[in-house]
Amino acid sequence: IITATDIMKYLGGGRVFADMEQGKADEILMIPVREIMTAADIKTVTSSTSVADAAKLMLEYGVGVFPVLDGDELSGIVTEFDLVKALAE
């Protein structure tokens, strides 16, 4: 999983904007995802996990997205936005 937080941690916060102003945007965009992605101990849910349980797990683990697995197969992702949308509907 790669998140905006992963990107900002890797790039050192505001440094990325200074680099972009200096014309280094192409170099920044070529950084391999494997260098910044979250890879260890990834938390997942299943397609039968309730919205309430997914929200509780996001709070418990301090994450904003879960891969959705059915068995060993990735069937989608659920994000904080998805949960807000479900509550609003």
C-alpha cells in the first residue's frame, strides 16, 4: 500500500515542493513505489466486514485504507472516503 503519508515521509515533507520548484519534478516522479510503500504487517478486511467494523479497525490501527481480500484474492480497497460516503447515503 502506498499513501500520501508514505510519500511525504519519504520526501521529507516540504522538501518535495522546493525540489519541484527547482525543476526536479520528473526525478521525483520516477522514484520506485517499492521505496516508499507500506509493506510490513498490512491489515486487511474481507468483503463481508461491516462498515462499522472497518471504521473501528481504521481507528485502532491508525490507517485510512484497507485492502479487501476474499480468500487470497484482492477484490478491492475500502477508504475513509468510502466510509463517509456510506454514512451520508
